[in-house]
Amino acid sequence: MSVEISEVGIAHTDVISVLHGACLETAWNKQAVAEILVMPGTFALISASAEQPQGFALVRLAVDEAEIISIGVIPAARRSGHAEGLLRSAISSLTRRGAAKVFLEVAEDNAAACTLYEKCGFSLCGRRKDYYDHKGAKTDALIYALEIIVK
């Protein structure tokens, strides 16, 4: 099944908030997603298969630095190319918009995500101690960065 990535906006707040809840332990409601999407330099991507949304990415660009605010794929669609497609599409869009560096944070215990980020060229550049709260247990956030080299 093919993976289709589309850039979306505020009209897709409902879909993104539902995906966020299905993908991540701490869900953001429609209002939280809408508040992010109206911030300057912010855009979203949705990944779909057979026209069914499977994942999302929320991305923000400020001057030449960008952040992957949140990215997720529903459990049933993991390991099928959605996360990599979203990440590579976000990097491509950010490159076209003039980004020189992209940052993201990930829970230290999310080995699959760390492997994907490193595969896509991100390097570990920092750590936030006890940043995430997973079912009452604190987990560090790893900070990754990608330098974009324009050819």
C-alpha cells in the first residue's frame, strides 16, 4: 500500500487531534492543535494510505531554524513508511522555505524513533533531564538536530 503525504492547515485540526490522541500517550485536543497551527511559520503534514489518515507531523519554522513539534503514526500503521515519509517531507518543505537547521525531541526510550531520526541524518545534540512523564515514570528527552546543506 502506498504512503501519501499532504500538507494541510487549520481545516484539518480535527483529524490531527484525533491522530495525535491515537499516536501519543498525552493527546492534544482540537484547541491545542489549532493554537499551534495558527502560529506564524507553522504547518502540518498528514500521511495516508488508501485515503485513510495514518500519521501527522506538526512543524514550525522561525527564520532559518525549524522544529518538528510533534510527529506520530497510529500503531497499526507503524513500520510501513509513514514516519519516514512524514519526516522526509517535512525536511523537504523546510528546505524550500529556507531552513538551515531542524530540531526535534524524542523520549530516550523510543529506540525506533531514534533509529529513524539518525537514518534521516539527525545527530544527537542535547538532553532534557526527566522531560517526559510516562505513566508516572520520568524519561529524558533527547534533542536531535539536522543541518540542512543546500546544494
